[in-house]
Amino acid sequence: MSVIRAAVAQQYCAGDLLYWPGFYPQLLADSYYQRCVNEVNWSQERIKMFGKQVNIPRLQAWYGDEDAHYTYSGLPMRPQPWQNTLLTLKAECELKLGYQFNSVLANYYRNNNDSMGWHSDNEKQLGEQPFIASLSFGQVRRFCLRHKKSGEKVELNLQSGSLLVMQGDLQSNWQHSLPKSKKNLLGRVNLTFRQIVK
């Protein structure tokens, strides 16, 4: 499985974005999707937006080493202990990328109404140049990037079984999102492995 650099993203992104559309074969990707849906301890968190507490439009879970504490959008995340499926996936990403992770933010997009708004993963706990490995299982979803200054946009259709890596200055210069869709869509699990800086 050779690395595929997304040509359009490479042209526009100041940082680096790598994409393997077939990191896992379809049957294995389907199996991992079902295992994650059934085994991960999903919950729907609430965050404050425009002075009101609202449900985030997806389910999520935070797993990691005991001291891998993380906060985003004012939401403190205490890690749940690693479970076997997530440990297996973490090890496979580490072997491929030569990078060690101590945590994962898991997202479960149940249908086309679940989404992720524009943001950058630039919290201090992720270091100056965050290195994030993102696995996708289930429904193909549109992943969008937007340059903070120029407004230039890049889009990728993230395939089931794919691996996306965001590194370098990407978080400093770009935002990303996973928008809602007008089409009826099935579920998608997204696992974003990270290294929390102590």
C-alpha cells in the first residue's frame, strides 16, 4: 500500500496532508466499523455555543494513557482506558507512520445530519505542530479544508478503510470540517490518534 499524496491538498496546504484511500481492505474495514460501533463507549457531549449549552452533532469518546487529558471547545476530556480494538488500530498506524500516539478521539457520525464544524486542532496539548492520524470506517464522507487567510478550499471524499495524516503547519494555516449532507447516509466511525504533550 503506497502512500498517495493528495495532489490538490499538497498544492494548497502550507503543512502536509497525506492520504491512503485503501489502508485497510473493504472486508476488514467493515469488520472494524462494526467492532467500533459495538465496543466503543459512545456518548453525546454538550458544549457552549453562543451562550447556550447544545448537543454536539455526533457521538464521541476519548481513550488514552492515564495522563492524556485533553480539552477542546471548553470540554475537558478524561481518557477511558484503552480497549483492544483501539490498541490494535493504534499499533498498526504507529507501525506504518513511525510515530507514537497516546490517545484517540473517536467520532461516530450516525447519519447525514451528524457533522463537524470548521475548526483547527491547535490546542496547546497537541504541541506546536500536531501530528494526527485519522482512520475512517463506514460511510464515505466529504472532508473539507479551508485556508485561514486566502479562503481557498480543498475537498476529499474519505473512503472506508482510509488513513489521513495531518501534520506540519497544517493546523496553523488551515481549518477542516465534515459537513452535513442532504443525501441519506449511513454511519461512519472516525478515529483520530494523537500525541498529548505532557
